[in-house]
Amino acid sequence: MRLDAHQHFWRYDPRRDTWIGDDMAVLKRDFLPEEFARELAANGIDTSIAVQADQSEAETQFLLQLANDTPAIVGVVGWIDLRDPAVEKRLHFFSQFKKLCGFRHIVQAESDDRFVLRSDFIRGVQALRAFHYAYDLLVYPRQLPAAIRLVEKLPEQRFVLNHIAKPDIRAGLLSPWREYIYELAASPNVYCKLSGLVTEADWEKWRPQDCAPYLDVVFEAFGTRRLMFGSDWPVCLLAANYAEVKDLVGDYVRQAAPGSSDAIFGENAARFYGVKAVEWTCN
């Protein structure tokens, strides 16, 4: 199974999707499974994990319905209010949906860099384990110290870092992101998605060699058994098409970690999220 561990769907709503600015005009339309199926077929990818882009339970239901109608969407990372005192009741409700495999909060948008260490948020993340759900970490480098403390507090919870924590590839900055990554990766319950690199680089002029130093760090920090490919489609279209994103990771793997392609392009994500292999079909 070739698995894309991170992609999105939406029906564009300008009132809701205010994060899509004027410089992101390419994203101001619908992105749905029929189009995505063509991208995957052209690039030899079989299945995907659909990840929330809006912080609402309606978004979670929307993705679960798409997954129900599209067999090769093998997993959904949704959203619930993890700070809700009744979070266990919401988790119990969503546990009926077999393709729901985890949750995410858009922590990068929070002004408090220590947001993930709020007691109500920690309690919500802690509740995920009883339902066998993973948690996707979406943070900027400045928020990594708090993320490190979070994963240390919850050593039995499965975490996966999204977009390698969005380092400033455009400016070529490595520190302190690099040092934080090594510290985060020291917790064996944390995986990392090789996703979102091109959109942190220069959208118009990025080159694979711009991303290589950052890939060097995460490969050394996490090893090949805790890394997974994610396209971040359609957000990646701001800087690159699907094939370019896949080739960026694939070419690096062939040169720096030969023999690990199957793990990084499917096996690790399937194991982490607990999903099964299927063929991509979309009618």
C-alpha cells in the first residue's frame, strides 16, 4: 500500500475559510475526492488519510461522509473541542465511525505558545488513548518547547508532528528548530510527517536542495520507522504540484535512506494510524 498520510478536502466557503488569503487564490475553490483520485492514480499512490482543515465537528462529519463514500480514504483525522469538560462523551459518539483514527487542533493559530499545556487541553488529549485515537501536532517552531513537554507528560499517547513543525525554509533557518526536533524525537511515542516543506520554502523559486538540510535533521532524529510521507494536497499547490511534492521526498529517500521507501510511503503511517490497505477507487 502506498499511503499519503496527510491531505485535505473542502467545499470552499469564503466566510469560513478566512485563512485562505488573496495570495492563495489557487485554493479558493472546492477540492474533493474525484479530483484527488486522478492525482493519486497518476502518482502511484493507493490510499490517504484526510485531515481536518476547519475547527468544527461539522468538518469531522464532512470528512467521515467522504470517507464512507470513498473506500480508499482509509482514515480521518478530525476535530472536536478537546477542552470540553464532556470530551469523553463526544469521543464515545465518534467512536462509532471506524475510519476515524485521530484528532487535530490548529495549535499554530493560537496566540499562547504554551496552549497545549493548558490543563483542560492536556485532559482532552489524555482522553484519546482510551478510544485508541492518535493526535496530530500542528505547531510552529516557537511552540515546540510546549509540545515537547506535552508528549513527555503523555508517554502512552501516539503523536505525529505535522509538516516537520514548519521551519523557516525560505530564510534557511535551522536553529532553534533543529535542536527542538531532536528533543521532541527523543520521545518514542512521536512520529513525524514529511509534509508541508514546499509551502515553507519560497513558493516561486524553491529547489530540492533548499529542503535537504531539514530532511537531514528529521531523518537523523526520528529514523526511518517514524517518518511518513504526506502531500498536504491541495495546500501544496501554492508551491508545487502533487508529483513534485512526492518526488521531493522520494528522491531524498532513494539517495539518503535506500530501502526505506515502503516504510515511509505507507507502512509507517498504516501502523501508526491502524489502517488497512485498499485500492483507490472513486466513482
